[in-house]
Amino acid sequence: MSETTVREILERIDELPADERALLEQRLAERAESEWHREANTAREIARERGLDQAAIDDAIRRTRHSA
């Protein structure tokens, strides 16, 4: 997507009535949250495949914090 296209989209968003802009922001937030959940689930699956559990993660964080 070009800089011009992005600028045009932002200008159109700025022209939206407040209620439509609020709806757009809500939908974008829902998309972002959905994407975050998908990525988190993928990360959890990879961690399980590698034999990592929450205790191992907590231990790694603890070791990293104390070594600094």
C-alpha cells in the first residue's frame, strides 16, 4: 500500500461522523485482539512442542532478572 493510499484512507476516516468512527475503532480493536489470540495460541503450541511449560518460562525470567 502506498503512502498516498494510506493518507487518503486516514483522511476518509477523519471525515467519518463520530458514531461511525467509534464503530470503526471498535472493529479494528476486535481484529487486533483476535490476531493477538491467534498468535498467542501459536506461541503456546510451539512452546508445548519444545517441552516448555509455564514453570520453565517463569524460571527463565527469574534467572534473567537476577543476572542483570
